[in-house]
Amino acid sequence: MQRFVDDVSIQVESGHGGAGAVSFRRERYVPRGGPDGGDGGRGGNVVVRTRRNLKTLVHLTGGALYAAENGQPGQKRRRNGRDGKDRILEVPPGTTIRDLETGEVLADIDEHSHDIVLLTGGRGGKGNTHFKSSTHQTPRFAQPGEPGQTRRLRVELKLIADVGLVGLPNVGKSSLLQALTAAQPRIGNYPFTTRIPNLGVLRYRDQDIVLADIPGIIEGAAEGAGLGHQFLRHISRTAGLALLIDVTDPDPEHTYRTLLAELDKFDPGMRHKRRLVVATKCDLDPQTGQLRQMTAACAPEQVIGVSAATRHGLDTLVRRLAHMAAAADLAEEAAPGVEHGGRGADDE
Ligand SMILES: Nc1nc2c(ncn2[C@@H]2O[C@H](COP(=O)(O)OP(=O)(O)OP(=O)(O)O)[C@@H](O)[C@H]2O)c(=O)[nH]1
Ligand SMILES: [Mg+2]
């Protein structure tokens, strides 16, 4: 299985500028020709480009150094050196690029980002033609090219899924992802089976809905309990959340409040996301007594009962998930550029 890469460190280098040339015209019958050294080419830039169809940073793990090309030196007969080629780093939307040493954010990439120049190449040096003056007819010097720049970067990817699956450990988040999409997450009857997020794409009519299955959160996650809550950053830009609660949970109301409280501690913006509550493993509750209890506990929130094992309720769930993702897309079209985290109930 391909590892989900969301955090890599790399070094980038823009190109050096080419040196200006020192050269003099040599023509027959002209004993002492004037200077004709061309300029050096500009060093290549390091550029970040958004690629929507990338889902990971795995392509950045191969080499540690990403260098742009140097500019070529100037030539005689006033010919300028060629500019160095830019080095393009392709990243998916949701990528944040920081300076590794200072932590300064250099680029925050979303769907609408254009190319961003991270490092500019060095300027080419001027050839000796530029240094001719009335007192200095034969300048025997030219400018060197400007050096390129080097920077160490930390590249992090936040998944931009449409809907995040949130719940205590072992409630069946990964099983639901597997039942709804082609993803093959690891499933196990023990807590914290999932340690890195899994993405799956759900097709509903002509709509693609990206679901994110993340590790389970528990009470005190904000203080580091369990796997902590840092992985919640993977769903911080989703349009909506599905809160999964095991139908056999002895205290669904407490669980519901715990989930909301932990989300809130991570980022108060989570509260404004669209959400729905899903009762999982409903095959274990054939009389639906526990489902009714949970529905009462989470009121006025609507609870959808499902079973990944028998596929009961999945059609209804898919419709609701699709509706949630589509409503968010519409809101985004109406107000482009709005951060995903900030929209939700307020702008309906
Ligand atoms: N009876 C029944 N068992 C289920 C159902 N869905 C999941 N399970 C079982 O519940 C256990 C946990 O399932 P997972 O999908 O790994 O749960 P998770 O929420 O992803 O767990 P973590 O990643 O550890 O947080 C496994 O033993 C599953 O077989 C269901 O619909 N019915
Ligand atoms: Mg899991």
C-alpha cells in the first residue's frame, strides 16, 4: 500500500546568474576593436505549481535537493547567455510550504493558487560592453553573475477532503470508508488501527465526494490522550463532518458531547461545519432500541443508522453526504476564496 506522505523536508536552490563576458571585437583591418562581451543569463527560479490531481507528496521524497538551472555565461559578439530553466515543484491543493529554520509560511496552496515563485534566480552579470566609457575604451572586466539562493523547506499537506469521518476509536470509520469507496484501509477490532489518514472517493451520480478516514479521537485528545488531535488538521478544510457513534455505545450523549468538545478544542471553526451524526454497526441493534436512544441523545441532530457489514442505510447516507458536499460547493461558488473552515451554518 502506498504510504500517505504529508510532511517532507527538502532543499531548494535557485540558479546562479551567468557571468558577463570580457571580449573585444576582432576584425580584420580594425586593430583594436571595442568591447563586445555579452551578458550572462538569469538563473532559474524555484516555482511552486498547483496540481489538482495529485493527492500526496510522495513524488517529493525521492531527492533531497531541487535545484533550478544556472544561467549561461555571456559570449563574445554581444551574445547573451541563455537563462536557466526554472525548477517546478508540483504540489496538490492543501499544501503549506514553510522555511524549515524559521517556520515562516512561504506559500499556502489551494485550488485557486497560481504559480508562486519561491526563490528567484541570480541576475546575470553584465558583459564588458556596458563598461565602456570615454575614459575607458577597453574595459577588461565584466560583472559576475549573482549567486542563486538556497533554502530548506518543510512541505506539509493537509488533505482537502469533502467530508471527514470523526469518531472514537473502533466505531467503524475505516469499515465505512471501505464500504462506500474503493479505498482499502486497515480494519481491526482494536483501537487506533488507523494511524495515518485514508482517503476514498465516493461517486454519486456525476459528483465525486472525497471522504477522509482519520484515527479515532478520545476524551482528552487535545491534551495528548490517545494519538492526540494533530491529525485533525487533515480535515480542517473539509466542507462537512460525519460524527460516527457506535450504536452499542452505552452513553451516546456523552460520546457526542466529547466529540464536539475535542473538535472545538482543536479549532473553534469546526463547530460551523455542516455535519451529520451516523450510528454505526446497526446490525447489532436489530430492534433499533439503541438507535432511538441515540437519536434522542443527539437531538435536534438527525441520526442516520447504518451498517457497513450489511450495507443497511448506506444509500441514505450517501445521499446526505453528497448533499452536504454539493451545498458547500455552491457556497464556495457564491463566495469564492472563502476559507473552508469558516463557512457552514452561518452562510446558508
Ligand atoms: N457488526 C459490525 N461490526 C463492524 C461494523 N463496522 C465495523 N465493524 C467492526 O468494528 C471493528 C472496528 O472497525 P474499524 O473500521 O477498524 O474502526 P475504526 O473506527 O476505523 O477504528 P480506529 O481506526 O481504530 O479508530 C472491526 O472489528 C470491524 O469489523 C458493522 O457495520 N457491523
Ligand atoms: Mg480506522
